[in-house]
Amino acid sequence: MVGVPGICTGGGEDTVLAHYRHPRLCGMGQKPDDIFGAWACHACHDAIDGRNTQGRERDWLRQCHADGVMLTQQQLRKEGKL
């Protein structure tokens, strides 16, 4: 759901829940509730966590991550899980 252009592998078996870190959602060094997570392939997860940005701007990656959170929530609602 994060789908960073030029980085995303399309997910599948390597899809993980990438938690959106925000100081108002959790304490320093803690993960927020799973509701604030986005399904992401390993490559997108590495990019949004800053491990392999491939030159992408941090703010742009955070926007991709936030979009992914909303898309993940939308899908979970469609499935009756949220």
C-alpha cells in the first residue's frame, strides 16, 4: 500500500506492517498501535525507515507512508476488519 515509485517490489510474501512514527502517537523508541501501520514491501519499508532511500526526500517518503496507512485502513474496512 505504500508503493514508493521506483522502489516498490509489489509486495507479496515480503509484505510487512510499517508503523507510522509520530511523537503524538507513541513515546520515543516505541511503535504506535497497529492501526497506524501500512502494508509495505521490504524495499518500501527500508526506504521509509531511512535504511535505503535511494535519494528520495524524507518528507516525500513520509507522505508515501501516510498515504499507505490510509489505503491499508480502507482495505481493512472493506474486509470488515476495521
